[in-house]
Amino acid sequence: MTRKAIVGGTGYDEPLGGKEFTRQEACTPFGDAVVYLGHGPLDDLVFIPRHGTRHSIPPHRINYRANLMALFQLGVERVVALSAVGGLKRSVPPGAIVLVDQLIDWTHGRQETFFDGGEWGVAHTDVTDPYCNDLRTALLTLGELQDIGIQPHGVYMAVSGPRLETAAEIQMYASLGGTVVGMTGAPEAALARELGIHYSLVCTSINYAAGLDGRTVRFDSADQAASLESLLDLAIAALRVQPLGQCSCAESTQILFQPGAWNPHRDLQQSRESVAPGGVAGEPRVASPHPEDNSRENQSENMR
């Protein structure tokens, strides 16, 4: 069975259906990641709440590498990520849904690659199109059938946060071609591409960015809540489209400077129970009791 995953951002902190998912921790070479495994009709799905179910992990402390590696080790090949964003243009008001197709990474200080030298080698990954075109096509086609209004193009401007932007920064981001601004879109997309995972990002605007409407920026979740269930249903349906098509997501990491270095694409058919180096077990272990769904291990990699 090919597993699929939904990565939930602000507003998507709870597993789909709640009772149909089991919380577990997956051990990876980059720290532990909390995952939720589906049961019954959802047994092909994995859910990860980026910020924890209590929204206790800020964007700059999310362990993106552990999250993506956990999905890889679980056999996940397709991911639809959901994010709350700010609109950089008047054409992206609160409540607008944007299926972004490009990314500008303005973050800093984050662990951006699995290929960090040493045992993991050095690689360059092609992210000309950072989001899977086939998943995007499935989302747009199904969205039209379900009468969900989706803007089919957009540029995600990724910033570090957790503070919001100044009006001058927003003007600059818009002048660079940004459509929406958010704090979690990078390095998530690039890490997924390094692993050959088909990854797409659906954004819901929850406010106008700073300076666009002359008011203090507020988080308006009402419009997002109205579309939450329909977007989750859309994501699940798109993830299950067979086959995806002829995209090149699984062939984008092309240059390895260390002979014999681990290559997820070369080794994709090997057992995901042992993602080298070190033969780290990929099967998730049952988590020890803890009041928060994302443990300190999940935060540790990006402590600054």
C-alpha cells in the first residue's frame, strides 16, 4: 500500500476524524517526529500537525527534516500540505484559496537539506518547479468538480517569523512577485523534493498582509474554518488519484559529490525500514505519555 500524507498548518491542528488516527512517534536520524496513522477507510493516510495539536511549536522551531524523513520512512510518496497565509495582493482577500506553483525562500537559519556532507553526501536538487505538477493538476481538476474556488497560480513568499512583517517588507515581497506570505513553506517543499516525494501546497488567506488595508494585521480564522472540511476532502481525493502522471519529482536530485553517499532516489525500492546511514528503523514507535503532541525532540534541531 502506498501511503499518502497531509501536513497541516495553522487551523489544521487536529487529525482528520480524530478517532480514526493513532498518535505515534517516528524515530529518524534528524530527531523524532509525531505522526498520526489512519485506520479503516483512512488507513493509507498519515497526518502531521506542523505546530503540534496545541499549536505550541513556532515556525522557526519546527523540525522540518524529521517530519519529512518520518514520512519517507513510513512509505509516503505523496503529500498535500495546507497552510494559512497572508495575502500580498488585493486579489487574495481573507478566505481566498491559492494553489501556489512557485516559491521564494526568504527564511534564514533553518536546516535546509538532508545532504549536509559527511555520511549524507552533498547533492544539488532541481526545484525549478517546487511543487508537483501532477498533484496540482489533480487538486485543480477535483476542486472544479467540487465547486471549490481555487486560484490556480501563486508565488509563496516564505519568511522566518514568528513576528509579522512590516508594511515596507510586504511592499518589497509583492514587488518581487509574491502572491502570499507565510512562515512554513520553506524548507518543507525542498526537503520533500530531495526525497522524491510528490508535494503540493494549498494556501488559505486569513488576512491581508501588513499595510494593505490600513488596519492592524489580525488572524481571521472564520473564513478558513468555512473551507476546512472541504479542503481536507479535496486533499484526500487528490492524493488518491491513480496514477499521478509523468512528473519528475522522484528524479530531481541529480548530482552527488560523494561517491556511495545515500541517495533516496537510487535506494527508493529498498526497505524503508533502514534509511541509511546507520540503519535507523523507520517504523514508528509508540510514544511515551506526554502532554504535548510534538515532543522536545521534534523542536531540538532548530533551537537558536
